[in-house]
Amino acid sequence: MMRLKDVFSAVLKKFRYSIYEERNNDIEKILEESEQRHIEHKAWVIRMERDLEESEAVTQGRKPKSHLTVVK
């Protein structure tokens, strides 16, 4: 027969584990969201740089590079 102390210890360990697992899941979710925001920000910066280059080209009387097709 298990002693009350052993039962309490087992319950406490399970409770601690569930808290750590929940925190770990939260941290992973935050990291994924942060990575996604970083990717979106990089894409936005690239678009803004391209728009700036195009507007500079137009003001200088050159053709903007946007009419060119990028081949990878």
C-alpha cells in the first residue's frame, strides 16, 4: 500500500511535468510566431527597397528594374 507521502509526491511530479510541458509548448509557439514575423519583416524591407530603387530610377529618368523578370 502506498503511503500518503508517496501519493503526494507522485501527484506533485505529474503536476510539475505538466507545467513544464505547457511552458515548453508556449515557448515553441512564441519562437515560431517570432520567426514568422521576422520573415514577413524581411519581405517588407525587400519590397520597400525595391520601391525606393524604382522611384529613384523614375526621378532620374531611367527605366525601373521592375519590368525585368527575375530568373533563379
